[in-house]
Amino acid sequence: MIKADLHTHTIACTHAYSTISEIASYAKKTNIEMVAITDHTPGGPDSPHIWHFRNMQVVPRIIDGVKILRGAETNIMNPKGEVDLPKDMLEKLDIAIASFHNIPNAETGTKEEHTNAYINLIKNPNIDILGHTGSTRFEYDIDTVIKTAKEYNKIIEINNATFNVRKQNIPNCIEIAKKCKQYGVLVAVNSDAHICYQIGNYDNALGLLKEIEFPTELIINTSAQKVIDHLNTRTNKEKIVF
């Protein structure tokens, strides 16, 4: 059902274990048509140097028959919704996720401040996806944020890794998915893979969506072309062509 994994990590992150080639090869084995390479950005201690993201144009568009999106998982650094890649670099990436992480340099705030951070990120034309937003540490007004995502046609991630490493967040993830269903907001079911063997397994996230009878048409990554068409509606970036 899932044909494009929009959240994967390579050995450029110190806590991940596969190369881009290994990710593409395993994606092919599991019938995944497209992967986004979205390593953590430099605000966190486990991240590659900023040059990693500046040089991503050298990554081939297709590896082993799998389409490659050049991307990043940015860190939300403060309640204003600022992230740790400059605008000029974000504009050159195919896709960008913004996520709260428990990192030393990031400021945490109140529920209201987290809500404002997400709203500012949704309004940022260089951010495409809000990543694993179910964190109990970074609470926010789910109803307000999801309605704003609908207004700006942004994507909310349903992160399969959460069911293994962030189990305390699952009740929030259910509420978020229900709100996306209610307001007709696009979601991306992603692996958040830190090793290639996690690609192609979305059973927990899909199980959640099935349980609440989530409409398949709102899952953006059921085909690579659906993702490309969505990303190519942006007016601030060049069209993605394979």
C-alpha cells in the first residue's frame, strides 16, 4: 500500500546504520518506489555537517530503480518554529520535515508556544511535513494545528517507529489521525528508518489508520507520483523531475 517512504536516515547520522545505496536496494526488494533521504540537521549532536545538505545535488535521482528525494529532517529549535537549516539550503531540497527532538540546543516551551511553533512551520513554504507530532513532551493544540495544516495543504506524519520507540505517544497519535480524518488533512505513513531493514514495514501505523477507518485517499504516499504531484504544486521551488 505504501509506495514512497518520506522519512529515512543514513549513516550520516551517528545513530543510523545504512548507506543511501543500501536504503535504495532494500526499498526495491520491498516494492517501495521512492525514498526520501532525510538525515537529521546540524542542531542535534547526531547530525552530519551542514555541507552534507548543501551537497545533496550529487545524489542521483534514481538508484537501483528507486526514485530518490533529497531531503532533511530539521530540528525545531524554539517556540517561534525556527529550524536549523538556512532558508537558501531548504529551498534547494526536495522535501523537508520539521520535528521536535530532545536535543541540548533546542528550547522547549508551553503548549501554546508549541502550537505557535507548528503554525509558523506550516506557514513556512520550505517545510512540507510535520514529523512525529505525538510527543507527550511537546504538547500542542491538536485541533488548531490540524486545521491550519488543511488550510496550507501540509502533510502530517504517521510515524511507524513511534510504535516501537515512543509508545507513550500512541494515544496522541490516534487523536492526531482522527483530526486529520475529520478535516481532510493529508498524512504520510513513514518508517523513520534508521536501518534499511525497517523500510517497507508500516504495519503499526497502517493498523492505527485502519482502526479509525482513515480514508486511503488522504494517505499521500500510496504512490510515488502522488507525492511528486503534491510537491510540484509548490511555487517557491523548481519542479521535481525524474
